[in-house]
Amino acid sequence: VTPSVRRNLETGAEDAQPFARESRTFTESRVLHRTVRAHVGGVDKQGNLVGSVFHVTHEINLGVELIKAGLAKVADWSAHMTPSAAQLREAERLAKAARANLWHGYQPPTAAPGMSEYQARVVEVVGADVLVVAAGAPGAQPDERRVYLSSIRAPRAGNERRGDAGEPYAYDGKEWLRKAAVGKKVRVVPEYRRTLEAREAGASGAAMPEVERTYAAVFVGDKNLAVGLIAQGFATVNTFGRSEERSAHFDELVEAETSAKERKAGLHSGRTSQLLTPSQCQDLTLPANRDRARAFLPALQRDSRVRATVLHVVHGARFKLLVPKESCIISLALAGVRCPATARRDQPGSVSEPYAEEALALARASLLQREVDIEVESLDKNGVLLGFVHVIEGKKNFAITLLEQGLARRIPPAADRTKHAIALEAAERGAVEARLRVWENYEEEAGPDPAEEEAKAAAEAAASAGAAGVAAAIARLPEMDLLGTDVSDGATFYAQPCGANDSAPRDASRIQDALRSAASAPALTAMPKAGSLCAALFSADKSFYRAKVTGVQGDKVAVNFIDYGNSATVGLKECRALDPALNATAIPPLALLCKLSYVKASPPEDDEGTECALALSEAVLGRMVRARVDKRQGHELSVTVLLPEATGGSGSGASAPANGDADGAKPTPSPAANTLNADLVEQGLARVERRPALLNPATMPVVNALRSLQDQAKSARLGIWRHGDIEDDDAPEFGYTPRPTDNAWGKKK
């Protein structure tokens, strides 16, 4: 295309574009009134012949010479009509480099900062012509960049939320590019940049700020992804104005498009795509479809492993996957593993926990848009499947990878129930020993938690030694000092460890020091989700404490103060974002849920239940007590609260001597002597469980002693027995329903 000269029909004056006269003179001096050879390549829309003109004597292509002199530019729409297209492009490149005539003052886009060639790895395929690549040295924080393929136009993807189905073959192109590029090392050659103007929200879509896009040729090995995409018929060559930049491989793109049209491939076939798209699948991640996830559970569990594609990484341990075999989209979380939480988008001001971004980056780099094998073990109440993800490359369990790199922690009860329990524990142990990431400030406890081991040893000792060994077996159970913080009912309370070697008092002081500034911090603007942590205001002292959200209703938030055990309902303005340094991973909840072993109380709503709760409150609330730990599971304890031996009366061994001699030898003390558990039973405020969960050879004498005290309270018509034996009606068919108890995490027991 040469600059034009237009003549004014009224005045006869010529209106010439820059270098138009020079271009005309150049042509006239070489071919006017001379014999030439013409090669006709086609016809334009106006019926004009389009082709090339050659000097007969020297076989010089006039178009090439004009472009080389900087007096013309390549016309993309007609370049393919001549066999000299490559020569035209090369001539234009030389003219640009020489800044000849029309290219005077030309600055190549590759000369701008950030336009040099670089190596990268493809992290994500956003669309059929858009990639996210990660550049940077191995081991360093990846520098993710969005790159657009030069000089091509791919079908536009739809938007289900706006009811837009998109253009045909949009997903086909994206899938082809995903399989060809994701996870692979590529060579990125930036070619030009374009700035898209800002637009306001309207019928065409949401508002969009001004944005600058980088267009590049991307190579996997020596294969140009744009050429491959067009050859498959999943994209077309973009047309440009005369002054716009284009790809240096434009002619290859045109040839690939011509070939695709001849083969009637993809877009040029006139047929509908047969590829299964996400829009055709049942999306079980939508709130309206979560209940249907249970119907898909048996099918997903039928095979040991199911092939899936990772569509989205929520955080390091939770993913959105497409399962083609079942035509569904699922949400899957790693079973028995917890990653640090990332900042919530719906809560401005929230921040990520330490190493959350590293875990997310690892998951994106290893799994995003990759085909993986999944194992589904169970389903939670929110419709999220629990299981494991296996990376096909390397065939490794991703949960183990996270634990080995110190980017996650096990959730012992859940992890121990999985088929990979041993491997998960070994991976975490290695990270703990190396003090990697989340374990960098970990300190070994003064000694192993002996509760379970000691209880088991006591039971074995009693079974082998008989009744004479009961006292010795009970004496071997661990004891601890507790400070009562809240009473739920007559048999359940919350307490903090307060022994000399316990860190709870120091942690409580440190937490409160850190939360003193919470009053001046901005309140949450979005309702928090159930299960999340925040800082909530306690109305009694107008101070903020760590709290777990247990429910949301209207503008009110139900919370449980995890360091004290009590619950409250607060307004959204009384909630603050919690500093990641104070989360439950960094500082576990200080409040332990303590249940009196072997006994139960009436609901607090009943008069007898209220009386028992008051008695328990007077004994433990705000007081330091000594307790024997009969069983421990995480933050839940079954305890026997010990009373000073000097305190006579209640629970002090009123039951008959067990092994006294006839001549008055000193009897063996009752196994339940001097305990609050026995005291409440003896006063008729509590009763013995019919089938104690802790019943074994070591505890049978304790239960028998408590039942003896209960029989005495029945005979004396004390407390709950004042109107007779209530256990006759203690059955579901008579309307008795045990009251659920909130534990320290807000779950129902």
C-alpha cells in the first residue's frame, strides 16, 4: 500500500499524503512506458486486479523495491495473493530498521522496557489466545505475566452469569492450548503492545479500566502456538490497520489459516463442536446444587482413582475440578490436611496467614489446569468432597508434597482415618524436624501427651492385677491444673491449663496485648462465614477476644470465644479481622472442653440442671482445680475433678469399705473418694451414665462406687430423685432428648 494523492475536483489542487509524490515518482521512473511482466493473484472487492509487477530485464519486483525504499507498506489483506509475501515482509523489516521515508522516527515496540525475549513456564490458559506465564529463576517467587498471542483472534468465551453462551469452538481452542502448553517451558518473544481504552458499564459488559496488553509469539520448543492454534481451526488471523504492528510470523499464520479452510477444520467446518464443555456439566459447587453432591459420591468412590481436570485452585488444599466421566464439576478439599488461609476477597482488609501465598503458588504451579487422578473418601456438610489429588507427572500425592514442604499441617483425627495416614504422618514429621515454613517457630512440648497412653496402660495394669491393682492403675493416670472459664451445664465446663509448665497463661496475656488495638481497627464490612475466626467484642468488659463464627443470621453473628469457651451473639460492627499471627494455627485455642467422667446432668433449663450447674460453677469457675485426665482427644477431655482430702463429707468415701478385715483393719479407700464427680452424684445433683464410654476393667470399680453413691441419693430422695426414680422415663420413647453441648470449636457433641 502506497501513500495516496487525491485531486480536489473543484480547484484541481492535489492533496498528497506524506511521501506520496516520492512514491509516484519512484514508480514512474522505473515502469512508465516500459514493458513489464505482471503476476495476477486475485481481485479485490471493487473488481481491481491484485498482483505483482516485475521489470522484464532485471526481474525486479516493483512492490519489494517500493517497500524497501520506505515508500510503501505491506497490505495484509492482499499479501497472500503474491508468491513474494516473504520478500515483502523482509523488505519492510529492512525499511523499518533503516528508518527510511515512511518509517522516519519509527520506534520498534521491542525496544521498550520489558519487551525482551525470556523463558517462562505456562501456569494457566485464560482463553484460547491468552496465557499466564511464570518467569523467574527456579526456587524464586514466580513473576506471573499475562500474554496475548500476536495477530490472531480466538472465539470469545461466554459468561454463564450473564447468560452469554459465547462463540463456537471457544472451549475447543482453550482445551487445545491447555494440553499443548500448561506446565511446559516456553520461549516468549514480545512483539508489540496495545492499550485498550477504559469503558463504562453497559449492555456490552461490566466497566473496565484502561489496560495495556502485551502481544507475543510463544514457542514450545520450535513450535509456534499461534500457528498451531490456527492450523487446528480454533482461531483466525487478525486484520490490522496500516499503522498497526503485527506478528513477525504473520505469513505463517496466513498459510496455516488457508490450510485450515481447505481442510474445513474447526471453525471452518460448519459443524457444531462435540467437545464436552463445563457449561454442559452438572456444577456441584453452586450453592443450589450442593445437596446433589451426595448423589454423585458413590460413583466417584466406585473406582479407586478417577481422572479429572483442575479448573481452579481456591487455596493450597482446595480445588474445583471437572470430572468428564461423570459429567460434573466438583469442589474437593484434601482430607486431613489444612493449609494456611489466604485473604478473603469479600472481606476488605483481611490478610493471608503466613505461607498461605506460597501454598497457593505451589498448588497453581503443580495442579492448575492439569489432568490429575483423584481419590474421594467422603463428603462434608457443605457439599465439598474430601479426598486426595495425585499429580500424574511423578505420580505423587499432593497432600504429601504440601506436608513435606512445610506448607500444611495434618488434622490428626481426620488424617488418621485416611488410607494414607502413615505417609501423611511421615511427611509432616520430616517438615517438623527440619523446621520448614509453618513449623519454623515450633517448639517441642515438655513431654508427650500421656493421656491416651496412660489410660491404656492403666486399663492393662488393672486387667492383669485384678481389683488390688485398681488404685495403682488410677494413680498412674495423668493429672493437670485447670482454671475454669465457663460452665455449659452441670457436667460440662471449659478450662485453661494453668500448671507451671503450661503456656496458656502466657499465651492469653500475649493475645490480649495484641488485641488492645482492635477497638480502633475497622469493622468487618462483609458477613463472615461460619467456621472462620475473627476478633469479637465481649459485652461484659468491652474487650475483644479471639472468636470462631458458629452462625450468621441477619446482621448478627454467633461466635464462640475459643480461649474461654463461652458463646455470644454480636453485631457485625463488633467484629474485626484477626491478625494472622493470632490464628488457631499459630496459637491453638486455649480453652479445653472438659466433661466430668462417668456422670451426666439434667439440661440447664430444668431446676435440677440449674442447681447442678451452679454447684459446678462454684467449684471450678474462676478457680484453679486439680483434675485427673481419664481420656483426652484433641481439645476435649474427660476428667475427674479432685477435691482436697481435708474436705470431708461429699464424695469422701461414704460407700462401704471394699476390703476391710473383720478385726477393723484399715479399709481400701473408695476409687471415687474426694472427687467433684462423686460429690455431685452423692448430693443427687447428677447421675451416673448407664453405659459409660470409659468403662473398662480399670474404671469398673470407680463406676460401681459412683452407683453406690447414687443409690444412697435415691434412697434419701435428694436432688433429682426427690420425686422418685427418673431413670424409668429416661428413654427416647418417653420424650427424653439429651441436650447437645457446644465444644470449643462450636461443634455439637
